Amino acid sequence: MNYDFTLMILSSFSEKKLMLLFVGHLLFDAINYSTLFIFVYSFFIF
């Protein structure tokens, strides 16, 4: 088993995957916070 080659592939793959996860997490947080804000805002209005 070629360890360096596997590590190279894994690192390049995980870098892209981490980037996607980070962006997805930011988007998910933004959606969560906006819906939470709208819910709280409407709760206080009504």
C-alpha cells in the first residue's frame, strides 16, 4: 500500500470537502438564524 499517494489523494479530497462543508455550514447557519429571527420577531409583534 502506497501511503504517501493515498495521503495525497485524501488531503486534496478532504480540502475540497472541508471547503464545501464550511460553505454549507455558513449557509445553513444563515438560514437558521434568519428563520429564528423571523419567528422571534413575529412572536413579539403578535
